[in-house]
Amino acid sequence: MVNSTDIIFGAAPAMPYEQVLLQYLPCRQEVDRLTAPYFRSRAIRAPFLHTSHFARWYQKFWEAPHAASSLWASILFSICHVSENVLLPDSGPSLPTGRYAAAAAHCLIAGEYQRPRRFAVEALLLYLQVECVCCLDIPDDICTLFGLLIRLATKAGYHKEPGSGTFSPFEGEMRRRTWSLAMQLDLLLSFQAGMPSTVQFPTWDAQPPTNLQDSDFDEDTLVLPQARPATMDSDISFYISKHKLMVVFEKILRHALGPLDNDGKIVNALDNELRTTYTALPEMLRPKLMTESVFDPPADIVTRLCVFAIYAKSLCVLHRPYVTQGRPESVLTCYAASSDLLRYFCDAYTTFQPGGLNESERWFMGSITWNDFLLASMVLCLVLCVTSQKALGVDIDHEQTITLLRKANAACTEQATRSRDARRVMKLLEHVIARYGQFRAQTASPGLSREIVIPGLSASSSIPVTTMESDPMFTGDAAFDDAWLPNDGPSGLTHDPSWVYMEEFLQLPDYDFIPGS
């Protein structure tokens, strides 16, 4: 199966739209089966896809598929791709699971997506969003396409607040939602790749999405109804909350790319703005442990975790440059934020596995959330290294910290074959645990699998941990030598001076840790 991005970049031949339908479009019954769960999963459904509006276009599509817009067809194929890969417990017929992504890419080319036209921005955005939730490591070409997407959306005016009379109320709201999602993903992916955001934040004035249910308005709405109260849950409240946090996160990233704030005024101001923004979010978006969430819908569980992950990540990114400087406030903040994020992640990790309580939302284990988990793992390692050698008057729970790092290492080990960054962080965790892991959980015998339980969490949420002696993965570095080659540059996760500090402090050989640091 050809990689779908190869089609977009011209490395593989593109098909005419008619041939795409002939080769990739299944019967309507199968597409119905794939489309329905997408619109039931409000945590992953793109906010610019209005249910009633989409349903009407969906009906028209099946009346004459060959006459439909190929860009709209790309949206449909992207929906099928994400449903087949991360929403349905059974992937259906044993066919290559990338076929619908390839079809979506072919439709983008057939519709000349690079030109501003109806559905161009939405089709490319949905294609990219789906790629983000279906893999752990984001390929570089996806980040390149995000740069193209933002420029395309800007050229089409999505970054500006819709003027009166220019667009209908419905179109204006959908454009706000499209820009909001594009802005959020561009910022998250740029940070993950270690590159500046494509969005130029001082240049856009599009307002956040309005807190409305799809049933509150439609294409024929003359005036948008008054927004629902922020405390009232809706299909869009999740994205609105993320939008507010991401605006602050962008300021934090800009600060992190600049010189250190020696007097701490800027750090304190940004910290206060972030905490104030998070505190003002609806209470329903506060995270809870799985023991308190057994009867909650999976979508509610993942939206709470997503919002908290952005908040905790923002704190880590803001304060981690000051941890190695010995700033006690930053050390404490990074310790609390990274510990909390790891605790919630590890608590819920197994519930997203096949047969788990949240299997229907296993997209949560995609690249962006996984990146947050790896970041928290590394920040907690950094805190442990710094506090072990500096008398900062900062008290951390050493035993619980090692327990969390062991659980993080177990998750990295499970995903090592799927994620390059997981292998890198796994190496770091091994060294830190070996150096500071005086705390040892009881084991039946050396070399056997054991379970570590975080205090306060249920035993059922434990992640199996395999000792290094019993796993052939750890018998030597040869199996992963390809992951440490010089031409395999560091991602945004590891491209930070603080990791140079850890490399030197732990006396790690270059080939065994992070290249290019």
C-alpha cells in the first residue's frame, strides 16, 4: 500500500476521481457503518462538520457519487479511515487499513486542494487531523502539509472574523471552527516537531467557536442564537476550552524560544495567566481517576484528559528551562505537573487497549497525547536529576517518583516498536531508574513480569513491567542502533538544552541517548 502522503507530494501517481471511486468506495452499508461512530464520538469529530449539514451532503453524494465534489469525498474517506483504525473495535474486512487514507489523498489531488475553493481547507485539515490520531510518531511531511494548510486557510480568509454580510451566520461559525482547529493542531504539531508555529498569532482575529449544539442552528439560520453558558456541556465546549488554553500556550512557546527571564516576572505572569484560564474552564473538564469514572461515557473521560494534558504540558514547557537553573518555584511546578500528567495517563493507559473500558476512544493514544506523556516522563527525570545534586529546599516523593517512572518505562517498552521517540525516552528512563531506583517493588523472582501500583490507584490499572534481564530488547543496543544514527535528528521533544544537561549529568554516551544534542 502506497503511503498516502506520497500521493500528495507526487512521489506516487495520483488517480482520477472516477477511478478512486471505482477502486476505493465500498457499498453504502459499509460506509454507513464507518461514518456513524465518527459522529457519535464528539471528542474526535471535527467541529466544523455540522451533523445535519453533513447528513444532507451525504445523501446527495450517494445519489450521484461521480458528480460530487472530490474534496467533499476526501472528507468522507478521511472519516472512514479514522473510524476503521481507531473507533471501531473490529477493523472489518482484512484489507490494508491505509486504503481510505490513500483514497482521501487521491481526492485531494483530484480536487486541486492547493487552490482556495469550497471544502479545500476542510478536506486537507481533516486528512491531517486523522493522520495525527492514527499514529504515534508524526512524519515530517505531515508538519510540512500543516504549513501549507495554514497558508491556504489564511489566503482564503479563515483567520479573520467573518464580516457582516460576507458570509451567512452558519458559514461564519463553521469558518471560526475550522480556523480554531487548524490553529490548535498547527501549534501542537509545530511544538512536537521542534519548529516554530506557522500561524502568526498577532495577525488573526477570528473569535473562538460559539458554544452551540448543532441542533441550535443550521444553514438557514438568519442570526446565531445566544451562546449556551460556558458551564453547560455541548458538542463544542471541548474545543472552546482547548482554544482558550492554546492561546496561552502559544505565548509560552514564544517565551521559551527567547532568552531566559532572569527576574522571573514574565514567567510568573504567564504562569498566572495559564492557571487563571484553566481555573475558569467548566468543572466538567476536570480530570478524574478511572476509579471515579467507571460510569462516565468514554468521550467525557478523554476530553477531560486532553484538556488537562494541555494545561500540564504548558506548565512544563514554561518552567523546565528554569529547572536546571535551580529555580525552586519552577522545580516544584514541573514536579507537580509532570507527576500529575503521568499519574492520569498511566491510570487510564490499559483502558484504551482492546477490550478496555475506553477502547472506543483509543485514538487518545495517538501522537499528540503520546507526545505529552513522553514530555512529562522526561521532565520528571529532569527534576529527579536536579534535586539529587542541588540543595534547593524542594521536597519530592522519591519513592512515588520512581514508581511513576517505572510505569512510564513499561508503556514506552510496549510502544517501542511503533515509536522512535518512545525508544529514546525508554533509554533515558532506564538510566534514571538504574541510578535512582533504590525503591524496589516486590517481585516473585528475578526476570519475571511484575506489576507496580501507584498509591491511590486501583490494582486493576497497573501496567505490566518486564525486567530488563528477561526482555531480549534490553540484551544489547544493536536492535535499536538505527534509532540513534546521526541522520535521525531529534524531535521537538528532545531538542532542548535541558536534555544536554541530563546527558552530561548521567554520563550517557551519545550513541546510547539522543543524537545531535
